[in-house]
Amino acid sequence: MATLVFSWIDLRGSSFGQFLAPALGDPQESGNFGRFAIGLVFAFAIAGNILLLRIFSFRTQVLIVWLELLVLALAFFNSFDLSYSFIASKLPFLITQGAFTTIYISLSAILIACILAMMAALGRLSSNGLAYGISSFYISFFRGTPLLLQVYLIYLGLPQMGIVVDAIPAGIAALALCYGAYMAEIFRAGITGIPKAQSEAAAALGLRKPVIFRKIVLPQAMRMIIPPTGNQFIAMLKDSSLISVMGIWELMFLARTQGRAEFKHLEMLVTAALVYWAMSIIFELIQARIEKHYGKGQTR
């Protein structure tokens, strides 16, 4: 099946096809035989790689697979005939200016979003009609409209009311309001996931509701809240590129402008992609440490 798939894809024009040129001659002139032969060799190479991986431990298998896929990704980018000298000259500026601004905006927005999410989640759990109505309307509106539209509404709409907001505060507000609405449901699910019997037992001991929530419910709920919240932050890290429409010097804005200046669009876009990926990996590791911290003492 793999041979048929790779034969259908036609790898004659790829680097792998050129690698087999001594055996096949010119791959482009080898016709269907060349397509089948290259597909067969490629399929055997993958099958052999899978069989060889089985002799290693799990961690070694993961490391080898990551290295192999990284090499394939770099080979794919290398096929674009990139100017590495141009990338090297612009990379420090993209990191010190663009990546720093992206991280600053995302961290500020996620902190505000957590506060909004907690307030909205408590409102959704409240028996007070006013609190429930405000929180449910907020969640519905900001989950039901595109983030880019919300950026425009805050940045261009508020000045119509006499409230002028600078680009960076407007971007942080848009990200915080949008992701706060999504995270409100995460917080609500985490809180309701704690058995009511624990709250009832604490109340029987004479503890007040705020103390029960702060000391008993919330610490346990954090185990369920942290993983999806970390995912939301990584998504926000990438969605922050949408605020470049306001001219903020974040990573994506600088990648586009620097590439446009010297007609090196692919160089800057590929570099921006790798920087975003590196930032995501770093925050994934931080998220794992936080999850481990809140998982201490968890019963199984």
C-alpha cells in the first residue's frame, strides 16, 4: 500500500528521486517504472526504519523520530532555495523585537483572561440572574465572533465613543476578552468536576463558602484547569499575529515587513514559523512543570 501511495504521489522530482538517479537514469524520463521503483524503495526505507526503531527503548524511539522528522522538515524548507545569510542578518531583530513583543502581549493577555474566565465561570455557576446573564452574554458574544473582528471593534470602535486606545492595550484587551470567554468554560468544567460531597463535608465542619472554594475546590480544580489553559495560551501566542493589523511590531508583522523590503518573503515566513515553534516548545515545557506541581499528592 505504501508503494502504491508513493508511486501515485510521484517522487521523481524530489531529492529522493535524484538520489536514485544512478540506478534509474534521469528520474523525469523513467516513466511509470521510475515512479514505481522510487515508491517501492521509499516504502522499504520507511518499513526498515520502523523495524529498526523497535529494538530501542521508548524514549530513544521518540528522540529518533523527532530527529528524523526535523531533518525532513529542514529538507522541505531547504527546497525553497532560501537565502540563509539574509535569515541570519534578520533573526536577532525578529527575536529581540518581534518575539519579545509577542510574548509580552500574550503573557499580559493570558493573565487578564484568567481573571475574566474565573469571574465568568462563577457567574455561570451563580443562581443570581444578573450575574448569570452578564457572564453567559459575554461568553456567547466573544466565542461567537472572530478575533480579528473584535480587534477592529476595540481599536476602531471605541474611538467613535471618545475612548482612544493605543494599539498594544487594544490588542491585549481583544486577546484577553476572546480567550477569557473560551477559558470560562474550562474553569467552569474544572470547578464542577470536584464532587459536591467535599464542599458539603467542609460546610458541615463550619467552613464558609469562600474558604471552601479557595482552600478545597480551587486547588483540586487546578489539576483539570491547567492543561487546557496551557493549550489556550499556546494558541493565543500564535493568534497574537492577528493584532499586526494595527501595526504592532510583533513577530508576524516584522516578518512580513522585513521580507517585503527585500523581496525575501519565504525566508522571513519560514523564520517566523520556526521562532513560533521554538516559543511553543518552551512554553509546553513550562506547562508540564506546572501540571507536575499541581499533580502532587493526587490520588489514583
